[in-house]
Amino acid sequence: MAQVELRRFSADTALYTTAAVFLVTLLLLVSVLVASLRRKKRNTIVILGLSGSGKTALFYQLRDASLYEGTVTSMVPNEDTFLLHSEISKSGKIKPVHVVDLPGHPKLRPLLDDYLPKAQGILFMVDALDFVPNVRSTAEYLYEVLSKPLVVKRKLPVLIVCNKCDKVTAHSVDFIRKQLEKELDKLRVTRTTLEGSDVAAEIKPGIDGEPFKFSHCVNKVTMVETSVITGKVGEVQTFIREQVKP
């Protein structure tokens, strides 16, 4: 009798174990499928930067290969889903990109949090012509972006777009990189002494105990020189297509 009960117990245990393994496997497959579908749906590229850096001009250059003639600073996001203008001939064959141009006004910057969950990459515009007077403000905005938990967690790639490089007096990418790294290094120190919920939620970029370098960021941060007004945006388009696969 005891042997019969033991065999029955063993059979039940084996059945439950098999069922548990099946359920765990099924859940893993569903999780992988959901994650894959989410990645496929993510086709958003966000354009950030100080007001006047050329964000909206880049938006129209990417979409229409046209120049934006507006002079009033936008107070609402400018967004659209489209094929890059250079890809118009491939309509119907490749995936469109959803591009969001966010206003540069400090009070509107929190809008970025609404787009980060579906973003595939960030374009951070810098005015290479008028860089020095705005280096501190530029670095503060960039620090906000690089220290956002979701940017770090998702390792969102950031392309720093140095605009207006067609001008003779524009600063070089190397100069801009070095100055931004210096300012960001200072900000890492000052931000740690501040209090508040926003600061507490930040993830300090770089490596503790070492001078800040973009190469130390968890997410990939690169820089290119462009001239939106002359249509020199090829490297920007390449970055976009590296993040949003055709």
C-alpha cells in the first residue's frame, strides 16, 4: 500500500514539475515576444537643445530638405512620422521614423520624459557658432539628459550635433567636446551637494573619481559637425537609421 502511495506521489510530483517547467517556458517566450514587439514599435528620435540651436530647422531638413523660416521660439513639441527626405524613393519599402522636436525652454524640458519610453535615440543640438557664451547652459541641459534614469537604463544613444559648422568662426567639434566635458565634470560635483527629488532621481554620469569623459557614459555618446542650412546632415541621417532600422 505504501509503495502504491509512493508511486502515486512521485507521478503527481513529476506532473506538477512538468507543468511548472512548461508554464515558466511559456512565460519566458511571451516576455521575449512582447519585448521584441515593443522594440519594433519604437521608431522615435527626439531632437533636443537650447533655443536657437537649429532643432526645428533640422526637423524640416530631415523631412522636406527645406529650410525653416520661423523666428519665434516654439512652445509646443513639433512631431511627425515620415521617411527621411533622402529615402523618398524607397517609400513603402522601409520603416518611417517618428521625429520629435522638443522646445528648448527650461520649463518645457520635462516633456522629454513622455517620449523616453519609446525613443530609440536622441539628437542634442549645439550652436557651434555661438557656443562659448552658452557653454554652461548647454552643459546643464545635457547633464539633465545624460543623468535621466531611463536614458541610462535603456542605454539610449545620444548624438551631439554641432550645427552651423559651415561658418568660418564656428568652433570645432574637438573644442566643443573638451569644453562640455569640463563643464559636465564641474556639474557632477555641484549637483551632488544639491537637495530635491529631481536631483535624488539622477544617475551621475561618468566614472566616480575620474574626470568626466563622454566615453565613460553607459550609453553611447558621439559628436558630429553639421550645417543644417546647407543640407549637410548625412551623418545625422546615418545615426537615425542605425537606431531605427529600415
